[in-house]
Amino acid sequence: MKGRKSVSLPPFRPASEFFEFSRFSRPEPNKWADRVNVNLVYYQANYAAILLVFLLVVCIVRPFFFVVLSAVMALGVYLFALRNRTFVVGGRPVSRQELVVGFASVSGLLFLVFGGVHMLSAVGLGLLVTLLHSSLRKRSNKARVTTFIDMWRGETPVSKAMKDIDVEAGQDLDPEDPRSQQILRESANRRSRFRADMIAKYGHARKKD
């Protein structure tokens, strides 16, 4: 079986950097997706901590939910961080996308049963805060370069998930189909532009978004 590269835990960014409100601004429509992608990778530990805080509040309101949350988190760490070999069920290897979908489905069902409306509110608030922050926080040069390196290596949870999904989506395409060829070319062009952008900006002390 083919081994997988292990996943490393991302660093927690300082609160002074995360809440640097002077670096918040309304994104330009054509740059919004790039800004969100960079921030999701760079601040992923902070976003996870925010979501965890909301879920801990649910644990206070519904104590048994803490047991369910702990079990789900332990399973997630095992599947996506500690296990470095392809997951196999009934002799058939399970793709990364299938594993993510299956884990999310089971986790969602358990959360709904044991967390109810409190869990939905916690997750909704966590996702809303993440979306707002990643949309409004300008990308610093440090965030751009760090994200570039992280996406290239695919060692943290978010970057590895993005990279795996991109690779597996490409494997599902028919190279003889014109539409598939166009999708592959666009994906390659996006990666090339991103690499060129990082190389052009690396080492410069600019703070433009």
C-alpha cells in the first residue's frame, strides 16, 4: 500500500497579528478567493481554536457532548494526522475525498444527535467568524510566503486537504476529454501564477493586498 506523508500541526498565530484591525479591509472581488485561501492556510490553527471554544461552550450546556466531541476529535487526529498509510475497507483503498466525506457525515450525525441546536449554533458561529476574518484580513508577505511553502509541501491539515483534493480531482478527469483538458490547464495555470506571485513578492516589505 502506498504511504502518506504525515501531517504536522500548524503554528498558532499571535493574537496581536490575528486581530490587527488596521490590516482589515473590504476585499476586491477578483482577489477575494486568493485572500481567503491564504488566510485559511496561514491562520488555520486560530480558526480551529475559535471553533473549539464555541464547541466547549456546548459541552458546558450539554456535558455528554464533551465525550462525543473528544471521541470525534481523537478519531480525526488518528485518520488525518497519525495514520500515514492509505485507509482500506474490505480490501479496497479509500480515497482522501471519500474518507473526508465519510468522517464528516458520521461526525455531523453524532453532533446533531448529541449536540442539537446548540452544536449547530456553535459550528455556524465558528464558520461565520472564520469566513469574515479570512475575507477581511489583508494578506501580509509573511502569510503569502508561508502559505506558498505550506501548499507546496502539504504538511498541515488544511494545505494537505486542499492538495489531496486537487490531485484526486485531477485523477478523476479524462485526459482525452476537451473539457477535462481545459480544467487541468486552468488548474496548472493557477498554480503557476501563484508560484510566480510568491517569487515576485518574496523578500519585499510591502503591505499591499
